Amino acid sequence: MTALLIVLIYISGLSIVLHTYKPLSILEKFSIPLLLGCFITSLLMFLMSLVYIPLTILNIALTLVLFSAAIIGMGYKNINLFYQSLVVQIKPTKIRIDFIWLGLLAFGMLLFYQISLKGLFWPITEMDAVAGYDLLAKGIAEEKILTNSIFTNKELVLSCGPRLFYPPFLSFINSLAYSLGYETPKLINIVLVGNFLILFYALVRRFSGPLAAMLCTLLVFITPEMFAHVAFSLTNYPSAIFSSIAIIYFYIFFQERDPAYAILSCLFLSGSMMIRSDNVVFIMAVTPIIALMIYKKEVKVGHGLAYLALPVLIFFAWNLYIKYVIGIEQNSFFVKEFTWDGEKFDKLWKYVFGLITNKSLYGLSFYAFFTFLIINIYFLIKKDMWAFIFMFMVALIPYTMIYYFIEDEAYLFAEGGGWLASGYKRGLFSYIPLAWFYVFVSKGPSLFFKFIEEKIFEKKVRLIEQKE
């Protein structure tokens, strides 16, 4: 049953790819389906819960079959064309062995194998999971419904704090593992990360040579705090996966105007909203760009609104569910009345600066990003990747300011486990792939790596022309 369920999840994601396959590389075609399939599965489980359909493995499998059949049916003419595109892409070509590229790949695979072993060996011990979404996953697996006895026990809900209020992506996906009889669902995060790294490499490879793309992917993977979280069962890494991929695909859509990228970006953004509500900042990041494209008549109003509809709907649906079905408001720990506190603001940003400059947490990620932002100032003035930088900053600044409005200052600034030291610190994961993407894709570094690969390694590299 496990194999069948995995296949159905993959096919549900593949059904989307059948509608967007034309501009995608072969690595994208193979890595996207499982990621989107997990999002689709969690969304369907949420809808099933709203109409009181028991979340049994059989019901979930049948729902996935019906969904996949409907989506594939709408694009059945693409099946043969999709197959032909794969045949063309895997057609044998002359391969030149690049030992440095292979060395980086082998090193990354060794690290991935080792951190996977660690994740599968240790049980779930992270507080947020034990008292939150993994606890809820066990309740879902046992009682076959989202509104189970955990949620109906108000004293338990309040004692667990906001951990139970996270959107149910990870709870739903973990519950599948428990329903199938597994002791730990940690393999799910490991598989998600593996697919993400392949997809991220493919996206960077669109704008750079293979060596630069492999180095960029490896630097994201070995970011110290993120690397450690591959072995955990927390929401932060899946959140980073869906959020960063959503922004990158939207940037590619902004560059190339192909609606396939907009569809994928919308779905990944929607997936991020099923994982963490604070990812609403990424909706805020893309909205002004959509408005600009509508103003310039590059996108129809209806298409722009359609892009935003699903992620916004998921955001409000979960918040309304928590408020009216569970009877708890997610914003209960925010200030009730706004008053400006300059001392708190200064203290917040000093704390944040200390986090992003902590190399034991993020390595050189933010150092590299801001350094190359300065180095690239000439190209930035020429509007090189200005939309990408805009989205990065428009997401990061509001995300930081969310913490300014938290009422309990003692816990906000507490060392070791406070809101900033734990929640904000891990929330920055979403910006690590984006930071390295910019470092390797922006005009200056991309020209440098093009020179290296062509002059030293004698590999022809074609760079996509960045549009304004």
C-alpha cells in the first residue's frame, strides 16, 4: 500500500506537469511531481476534512485517483507530447566528463546519505513537532479526521501553544506514515529535500553553467542550520522549499512571460501557505510585481487575480478554520493596540543582524548575498534582477516586522528558545536558496563563472538574457 500511495501522490503532481511541461528541463519534469503531489494530497485531505470524509488510506487514495484522472483528462492530448519531449531530452548525446562537477556531486550525495541516516535513526524529539504538528498527525492517523480529540480539547490546545495552529501540510503528510504503520515519518522530509535539491539545481542551471549550478546547490545544502534540519521533522525546511521555488518560478515567469511558470509559482506559493501562515509575506512580495505587469498590459487582470486566488484562499481558509471551528485565533500573541516603540524596534533589528551574520547558522549565505549586491550595483542600476531583489526585500522586511508586533517581549528576545532565537531564525531558511540564487545568477557572477567554464574547462555556456 505504501508504494501505491507514493505512486498516486507522484501522479497527482505529474498531472500538473502535463499542463506545464513545454518549457521545463528533464530534471524539473521528474522532481516537481512529488513536491506538488504532497501539496495536492494535503489540500485534498483538508477539503475532505471540511466535508467529514474519513481520512483513511483508501479514501485518500481514491481521492487522488479522481483528482489525477480529472486533471490528466483535461490535458490528455499532452500525454504523448510529454512522452516525446522526454525522449528528445534523454536522447544520447556526446558527454564530456567534468571531474570537478562529479566531485561536488559525490560530496553532496555523501553528505545527504549521512544526514539521512541520522534523521532515520533518531525519533522525533523536536518540541514544536512533539507538542504540535506531529502530535496532530498522530491524532489524524488514529481518528481519521482533522478536528479530532486533540483539537477539541481546549486545555490541551492552549498548553501546546501556537504549535498546533500551523497549517496542516506536515500534519497531514506525517499522518499518512502513521496510518501505514511506520514509527517515524522523517523519511518524508528527507525525500522532499532530495527533490528540492534536484529542482533547485535545474533552476540555477537555466541561468548558468553546470559547475556554477552544482556549486550553488551544494552551498545551499551545506548551510549549517538548514543541513541539520534535514534530520528533523519540522515545518521550516518544507516551508523554505515551497517558498523559494515559488519566488524563483515567478521570477522566471517575469522574465519569459510563459504562463507555465506562473502556474507552477502559484502552486508552490499555495503549498507554502499550507505549511506556515507567515509565508503570507511572499504573497505580499509578488503582488506589486503582478500589479506592475497588469499596469503595463503584460498580464491580464483576470490572470493576475487568478495567480493570487489560491494562495490567498488557503491563507484565509486555515485562519477561519482555526477561529470558527477550533475556536482559537492565531494572532492571540500579537499586540492588541499598536504603539510605536523605538527601543523595541532597535533591539529587534540588532538581534536580527546578529542572527544573519552568525556563520555557525547560515555560513556565508547572507555575507555573500549583500556583498554581491554591492558588487553588482552597476548591473542593478541597469535593472539586472531588480524584480528578484524587490521580492526578496519585500518579503524579508515584513517577515521581520511580524516579530515586532509580538506582545511578550521577554519571550521574544529570550536566548536559546524565544521567538527570535527559534522561530525567526528558522524562518530565514526560505531566504537562503534565494540569496545563493542571486549570487550565482546575477550578471556579474554569471559572467565570471561563464569565463571560468569556457576558458578553463572549455565548456560552452549560454546565459539567458536578463530582461528589465
